[in-house]
Amino acid sequence: MFEINELSDKVNLYEGLMEEEKFKILRSKKIDAKVIDYLMYKLSDLYIEILGEYEGPLFELMSIEKLESWCWQTTESAIVFLNDDDYIERGNLKLDERTPEYYHSWICFKFNNIEYVLDPCLNLLCQKNDYSEIFEIDVKGKVSAEAVKKELIRQVTASKEEDDSAGYRVFQSFMKSCMGESYDSYMEDKKGEVIACGSKDVNAPLYRNDAGYKTEIANGKIKKLTVHYYTGY
């Protein structure tokens, strides 16, 4: 088993590291408690449901490693609570020689003029320069928090307008005739949920995302968000 200082020497010498060694280095670097408090405050109104198996606040699910494979949905859901100029990066991480291209997304944010990465799906919080160096990141796409917020609000608003349309009422009537008595309980469970329409464009605000969103919006801002993950990638 390598000691931390031995692992750090390997990074400085640009020697290949195994995945577990890279994670050990990043988790050995202490993060100011104020950064953690800041994120917990900012993300306190985000609630996540994963299929029908797990649910809870982001940090709770992150700590028990239940967010892996849900990177697109999680980064896009969390970023809406951060500052407009914070951003998501999407691209490849080099975990080790066995996995030189791990397609992924992560959140980049500033606190007291230092840039950090929050990677909920790999259970990492660290300074961005450490994350970038150790994983040798290859960025394929980037989108601001502001753009994600605007697009999510646009889709939620458009969906609500559609729900009030005559065409949608006809669709509801058809679904009720098909589902019978189970329709009311189904609609109650899904009440207020909007399924995201994600793009295949890596620079799009919502990318490969078909999660369900229940939102509380006031004065053009997302105040509370419950997101339901249906399909992972």
C-alpha cells in the first residue's frame, strides 16, 4: 500500500497512477470547512430520487456513493443553485491506464477566489487544479450555471403551458380511459413533474438528461427542486 507522500511523488514525476491512488491523493487534501458549509447551504433545497430505490439530499446520496452513473442529471440539477458564472465541464477523465477515457461531467465553482470541483458522482470535493492535473482532464463541453437555470425554467414553464392546452386535455382523457382507476393515483404521484428534454450537444444546458423535475420558482429563480432519475448512462 502506498503512503500519501509516495503517491504525491508519483504525480510530481508524472508516473502512471492507479484509480484508487488518484482518489486517495485527492481525498487526502484538506478542504476548508467553510467551503463545505457553503455548498451545504446552497444545495439544501435540492432533493434527489433515484429510480424507486434511493432518495435524499445530494450530500447524503453522495456520501453513500449512490450517484455514480448519474453525472449529467446530478451536475445539472445542482448547478442551478450556484452562482451564474459557475459552470459544468463535460469530458474525459483518465482514471488510470485501464480507463484512460472516462466520459463524465463535474461542477466548477469559486469560493473566496479559489476554484473548486464538486464531483458528486465520484464523491469528490477538491481544488480544480488538483482535479485537472491528477485526472488529466480532456474537456469536450462547458456550460454556465446561468444557462442551465434559464433552460430548466424555460422547459418547466413551457410544459405547464402545454398542460393547460386543449390538446393536452384530450391526451389526459385518452390516458384515463386506458388506465382506469389507476390513472388518478398515477397523476397525483407525477403532479407538477416535468420530464427534461436533454440534447445530444455536449455544450447544451441539459445534456442527455431525461430526469423528472418538480420545481418551485419565484422571481425567475429556482427556489426548490426535486429531481427524479429514471435512466442512467
